[in-house]
Amino acid sequence: MPSFSPSPSSSSSSSEHELHVLNPATEEVVATVPAATPQDVHAAVVRAAKAQEGWAALAPGERARLLRRFAAVVDEHVEELARLEVREAGHTIGNARWEAGNVRDLLDYAAGGVERLNGRQIPVPGGLDVTILEPLGVVGVIAPWNFPMPIAAWGTAPALAAGNAVILKPAETTPLTALRLAELALEAGLPEGLFQVLPGEGPVAGDALVGHPQVAKIVFTGSTPVGKQVLAKGSALLKPVTLELGGKSPNIVFADADIEAAAAATPMSFLDNSGQDCCARTRILVQRTAYDRFLELLAPAVESVLVGDPADEKTAMGPLISKVQLERVRSYVIDDAQGIRGTAPEGPGFWFPPTVLTGVEPHARVAVEEVFGPVAVVLPFEDEADAIRLANATEYGLSGSIWTRDVGRALRVSQAVRAGNLSVNSHASVRYWTPFGGYKQSGLGRELGPDALTAFTETKNVFISTEGPAQ
């Protein structure tokens, strides 16, 4: 059983506890990693605070140059990172390559903002007033297992670009790509201690990171219940917290839409990453007059999705992340449920077939709770008002899609649906150059986009009198 050693920029844990990283497609242990203790967290914060002072003092152009170099080094290792992601997370190789490339692209994008992190000059009587955007200090990023690389970069890249140090705690099941990124950061020339990775258990290392008084901000992506705990602990220290949490996103298909295109696009809107996506369109709302035709087209599209070895270039969907997640998904689907079922491998691995349930009540557990697996429900609606009512009948508000040829309807429904990220005649939710975040129980704050760096700064106001001292 191989052992994976943390990089010089990560924790050198003194704990006897280890994290065993499993390949979800085979259930084999692919690595063991030391689990960080609260003492490790404190030592990392001390190192980070020291490194951050020097990093913030660098000329903006130099910080940008180093981040671009980091992006270039990641680009040189895209295939290696992708293969590592396949082994630890069970992602298809195509998705994993995209994820590694997204880290590269986000580092490049953030580097472009370093020299454009501008304050303002505000007209005031008797002098000159300017604002300065200053780094927060040490930022803690707690990343999830469903997209280990890109979501880690969502917080890390803009935080570094704004002049902060970052301590990243990856999920227990997927620490390997994070550790490798820390090694690549050093190879690119980033200072020791500036970007550290601390694998560990959430209630231990994660809790210590959130509660550390010298950690200025926390960025957390995960479940809504745990996000509430993070918020409560951070608020006790008046610590800003960004939360990207759960979702139960609607895919609204009106009868005037291109039904063929909508049906063809629907499977991967909830099967991508085996449904382990907070943006997954797991509530398919179809206008009743198009309902039968839509299901007729959807069935072969779902049944044709190839589920299997994630390292195979032809595979469209891999396994779930763990046995725990597999049992959770199974609990939502009864054996005699109506609907459409695809196929999945038998034997070792955490496999579940693509599943679309019909004949489900809108208030049923599977229709309102986040399954986080390859399971969707189809619900009919009567008209535009009914579609909006059903779309908003959830505690979440992260993403959604609207399929229609009517531009006016697209705008009306987009304004009425309470969600942070909507797509018309598309299922795209995330672009690193546009803001991302949710309404209601889906989180707090926004990540990505042109304002990402400012979320990791404090605004300082300076007034300079031009009238001289009073006589």
C-alpha cells in the first residue's frame, strides 16, 4: 500500500492517525496521508502569517508573475493531475483534465487582477479621500470531495492574488491533488509557507482552522448543515465566511422549447460527476403538453450513458465517491419506483445507475432533498406561474435551467426563480470569469468573476487634508 507524503508546503503532521484514500472504482487503497492535528494547524498558521507579510510587500507585478508561473507549471502537469483525480475521486478522465485545466485558467485569471485591484478617489471637501484594498492576512479554504481541484482554486487563486496566504484543507477522501498542487506552487517559486495543504478530518483540522484567531477568513464548500456550523464558529470571532452549499436545481422545459435539444442535454445536467454536483438539475420540470414527448426522447438518452471505468476515454459517468454516499443515494430510490434506469457495473466499486423517477409527488423526499447522486425526478407543470412556483418550492437556490424559444418568457422566469446562477437553453453554471453563489440555504457570498479578489481584502479609507493645520 503506497504512502503519499505531504509536500514541503503542507503539514508535517505529528499525528498517528492517517487518511486512507480509496479508488472509488475499485475500492482499493491508493494512498495513505497523515491527518493534521490542531497543533499542526496552529504551526501552519504561524508559518503562513510570516510568509504573507513578505508576499504582500512584493510589487504587484511580481506577485502576478509568480502566479502566472504557477499556472504554467500546473499546465505542464495537467495529465498527471487528471490521472491522480481519476484514482482518488473516480472522475472520468475527460472531466479530470478539464478540472486541472480550470485550476490553470483560474490562476491566470486571478494573476490578471493583481495589478487591477484598485481603490477609489472620493470627492470630499477640504482634502483628498482615497480607499485602499488591503489583504486580509491568512485565509482558510475548506474544499469538498466532489470537485477537489477547481473548487480549491476558487478560493486559493484570488486569495493569493489579493496578497493573502492560504491554508487549504481538502476533503478527507480527496487530498492527493491538493498536496500535489502545493508541491507545484513551490516549484513555480511561491514562497515557503504561503500556500499550505493540511489534510485532515473536518471535526479536527477543519474545526481548528475555522476557530483559529489568526485566520482572517474562511471559504467553505460543502453541505448546508456543516456550512451552518462553520458560520456559527466563524461568527463568534466576527470572521467573514463565504459558503457554497447545497442545491436542488430545476431544469424547466416549456412546451415551446426545442424539445429534442432539451431532452438530449438533460442527462448530463444531472449525471455529470455521477450527480455529485450542487448545481445538478435534479428536478426536471416539464410543461404537461410536452411531458410525454419529452420522456419519450429522454429515455434512450439516459439509457445510452456509458457508466464504467473512469480512466476509459469513452466513459461518461464513473462511480460515487464512497460506500457511505452509495448507501445515501440508494435510500432515495425504492425498488419498484417508476421511471427510467440506465446500467452500471457490478462488483467492486461504488456504482449506481442513471435514474430518472416519474410519478413522484412534488413534496416527496427525493423531490426536495439533495440526493447528490445520479438521480432526478420529472414533475409536470401547467403554465409559467406553475413552473415558477415549483422551481421555488425548495429551501435551496443555487442553479437552474430554462428551456424556451420565447425571449420574454426567458427573462421573466429568470427574474422570478430565486437562484444565483441560471442558464437559458443551456446547463452551464460555472465560468471562472462570472460570479457564482446561491440564494437561501445554498450559501452566502459570491466566488469567481471580476470581483473575486475584493472578497479577500479589507477597504481602508484615508483622508488627507489640504487646508493645513488650524491657526
